Amino acid sequence: MRPGKKSIFMIALVVLAASCAGGFPDEQQKWRKWGPSPSGSSSSEIKFKLKSSVIFPLYGNVYPNGFYFVQVYIGYPPRPYFLDPDTGSDLTWLQCDAPCVRCTTGFHPLYRPSNDLVVCKDPLCASLHPSDYKCENPEQCDYDVEYADGGSSLGVLVNDLFTLNLTTGVRTSPRMTLGCGYDQLPGSSDHPLDGVLGLGKGKSSIVSQLRDQGVVKNIVGHCLSGQGGFLFFGEDVYDSSRITWTPMSRDYIKHYSAGQAELLFGGKSTGFKNLNVIFDSGSSYTYFTSQIYHTLLSLIKKELSGRTLKEAPEDHTLPFCWKGKKPFKSTRDVKKYFKPIALSFPNGWRTKAKFEIFPEAYLIISSMGNACLGILNGTDVGLSNFNVIGGKDMIL
């Protein structure tokens, strides 16, 4: 992904985690694949050919907003909602006027649910509950999802129309299952959005539902820049010659992972191998286990020793920030002081697949003009032995 040789790292088979090289939108054109739109295409053709894709613009940023979102049209007539795209969870849900017991402030009026309730014996309902789950009401499917930051959503499943514009030039409105959330508790990283777009590996995931209906293949990718980006479903978007592929690990049922990885710093091994690494677009930052985090922090500090950058403990934007002789305007001003980080996956096809995280991707510039480290201690937030690559470090 260096100048002159731009490529995209993707996780394949069930999902891809795509990172665009450079800014948005100009750089994305170098790897997006646009074919001619066939005339007279119909929904029935799409159902069997699976040659279409769906693209959503991504809005937001890691700092100062702290989140990205997509606009999705749901219901009839279709109404817009801003949703948090989350590869770490399956269920798509909207804050819902059922009526709502507890709802946070969103961008749009509360979703008015359809009368098409999902019954408890539906396979999608079963996928959200343990095998010994007993239905309180067989005529509806209740759900209760909780997130790592302490947030939660309680509600019922309904079916409704999702209006989608396909790359074939066709507009389609498949009926899909979503959650009508009438009781929400905000988490520590709560965002003022209308709900969550579940992109996980489970049966209730929007991507899985679109695959089951024959709209697109079971592939999802996203390309993030400092200001926005795009999200896509299906295979008819990208140029495979500019993509580094690695197979998905079957050892992770709920999370997207390319398997165990080796951590590199500045192109050299840190000695950490066989790391459990998962990709989660719902996490703004990247989290390493405590030992890895402190080792990486020591390596960064060693590189900065004797440089003009000094620690800025007065800046509380993130745990570690550095200041220069004058405030930085962008990560371009400071990237020369930092080395790239990489994850090497030994299970890649032909050769090892490498996911590189350049300084522009793991640093932010705070409101004080300091460079802050967007990598955090995952042990401190209860992530056990998992290392999570969040949305921030998928920005290249």
C-alpha cells in the first residue's frame, strides 16, 4: 500500500475487511471495479446470477466524532436511518416506536414497525438464542443483545423492506428481518445513531440474509478514510488484482478472523506469534492484550527517543499523546516519526498475507494539535486474550 503499489487487504470467503489506500474518494477508484450496467435487468435475474453489489457511502470519522455510519432506507414508504456498521454483531436493529420504553437521541424519528412479526420458531429467531431457549410468546420473537461497551437493545423481530440500489442499475426492496428495539441502554461509547447494522457471520446478519435471498454473495468490505469512506456487499465492486487475500479461520464462530498472526513493528518481528486477532468495524480503536500493548508502546517510545517529539501528559484525548515544536495539522505532519505495524497471517494462500497498519492509521491528531496513539490496552477493558483491529486501524 505504498505509493506506486496500492493494494487492499481483504478477508475472504465469508467476509472481507477492506482498507483503502490513500484518501477517499479518488483512491478507491484504483481498485473498485465498475462494469457496464445491463439494460432491462430484473430482480429475478439478480436472484439467480448473484452478479450484483450494494454500495453505501460511509460518513463520520474516528476523531472527533468517534464513529462511522451508513444511511439505510427501510420500510414502505422507505425512510432513511443512520446505522452503525458493526462486523462484531449479527442483528440489525432500529430504535422503535412500539412504543419505546427507553430510547436515546437519534438523527431521525423512531422507526414505526411493520405488523409482520417474526414468530418464535423462525430459524432467524433461533439463531439469536441458546438451544434451550423457551418462547414466552410463540407468535413473536423477543431479542436482547448486549455489547462490549455495556450498551444493550431489547425488542422484538419484525420483517420489513430494505430499499437497495444495486451496481447493476436495479433498485430492489427485499424483505428482511430486523430488530424493533423498544428499550435501549447506552454504552460507554454510545453514538447518537438510529440503530446498528449487523454485519456479523450469523444467520440474522444482513449480508447473510441478502445471500440467502440471492441478492448478493456473502461478501462485505469497507474502505475508510479520515473523513468517510464506503461499505459494500457482494463481489462486483473490487479489482481482485489489487487485493491481498487470506482465508477465514473456521475456529471463530462469531468473529471475523484470518487466524493466528505474528506481530511486526517496522518490518521486524516483535516476538509475538500465534495471536488471536479479530476484525471489528464497530470498535473505533485497536486493542492489544496488556503484554503486547506495553511492548509495542515501549518500541514506539524507543523510536521517539532523541526526536523532537515529547510526551504530552496534559492531553487527555487518549492515554498517550506526543507534541511537536508546533501543533500538527494532520497525521501527514508526524508520520515520519513512527514506524508501521503489521500482522502476518501464515495461513495465506501461496505466501504469508500481511495486514499493514501505517502510522496514519494508528494515530489521530487531537484538538490540541498533538499526535495520539489510537491503540489501547484490551486487557483493561476485559477483552481477555483477544486482539481487536478496530475501524481506526483499517484506515490507510
